[in-house]
Amino acid sequence: MSDQVDPSAMPGETPASPSGETGAEAVGGLPSGTGEETRRTVWPRLVPPLALLIALVGALSFALFSNSSKPALPGGAQQAAPGGGFFGTLALPSKPAPAIQLHNYLGQPVTLAEYRGKAVLVTFLYTHCPDVCPLITSNLRVAMKLLGARAAEAQIIAVSVDPRGDTPRTVAAFLKVHEMTGRMQYLIGSASQLARTWAAWNVGSKREVGQPNLVAHSALVYGVSAGGRLTTVYPATFEPAEIVHDVPKLAAR
């Protein structure tokens, strides 16, 4: 039960505690005196340690956030702030994008190199994904629609992270539901075939323990320039307007 303040106490005085001691005397052996005197005595001692503690916690939090929020990029590139006229995060230094050479769900061979001259948006998905993959696909569809005629300057490539669950049938159904049939090259393959591409792009793919239909994986969209260089990176929560803005710039490089 909390102590009640004596309404007869004068301003600037500390009410007596139930034991008869003044508030100043009851604080861990601090010098006796009025509440105002106690504050003048204690706060100068507490401020420097508190400031140091806050600074250390802030620095540690920043370091942990920075390391965890920026997944590794291909070729040792690092994510930098948006710049160069792009809305997406820059991948620096800009390096040639890793090769992609797989088959789509129709059995047709597809390579990244065949789309030189276009902006290419590369991402890694799986058809049974309950949240992130549908979000990425939906926003890419909106971006392509907003681009209008300029959508012809871009190509979307999705690489499977689930060799067991992504079959020609499930991919066809996924593309139909998300209205991306003919608009996205969805590439599949065996675990060993896909693993080479995952490794080249520094993409993780791990099946969830106890939930065999779920796969933990990297969820980024990579912007590749017309010259074949990895240039921009977008999080799973990107805005379609970012892609709309950056595609013409990627296509011009």
C-alpha cells in the first residue's frame, strides 16, 4: 500500500514517513535535509553514469539492428542509403549480378543474361508461403501495372526456395491467383540445381522445424541494371512506387 502525503506539509518540505523519518533520511543513507537539498545532492551524482549507460545501450542497439537488418548481398556488396537518383537502397560497390541459369515451370531454359538491355527484378519465393511471398508478388504486379508501356523495359525473375513444394502445377496456380502468368519468370529445379543459385546470391533457404510446408528464406528484391549489374535492393515491404521510379533508371544503365 502506498504512503499518503501529509496535506499539512509545506512546499519544499518532505513529508514524514510512517516510521517518523523524513524522506531525505530514508533514501539509502543519503544526507538528511529537505527534498530540494536531496535532489541537488543526488542528481549531479546520477546524471553522468546514467548518460553513459544510455549511450552504451544506444550504441549496442544500433550495432545489433544494423547487422541484423542488412542481409548479405552477392559478391560482398553492402547496402548503402538510397542515392544516385534511385529510391531503392544501393548495392555498393556495384558488381555484375551472379548468373542465373535454370528452367521455368514450363520446362523452358531461362538465364539472367538473356535479359540484358532490360531492368531485371530478381526475387526468391515459394508458392506455399503464407505472407511475404504473396506481398512481394502483389506489389510487383501493381508496379508493373503502374509502369504502363514502360513495363516492357523490365523483367521479373522469381527463383524458387522450395524445390519440393514448387512444382509446375503449384507454380502455375500461384501465378494465376496473383495475375502474374506471362509477367514473371518463375524458375524451379532440384535442390542441388537451386542451391547453386542460392549460394551465388547469398540467399538462405531452410525448412521450418515442425512445419514442413514453411520455408525460412531471404526476402529481398534485387534490381539489376540493363548492363547486368546488381544496382539496387528493396525490402519485402517495398512500395510499388519505388519500383516504378527506378525501373527506367535501371533500364538506362
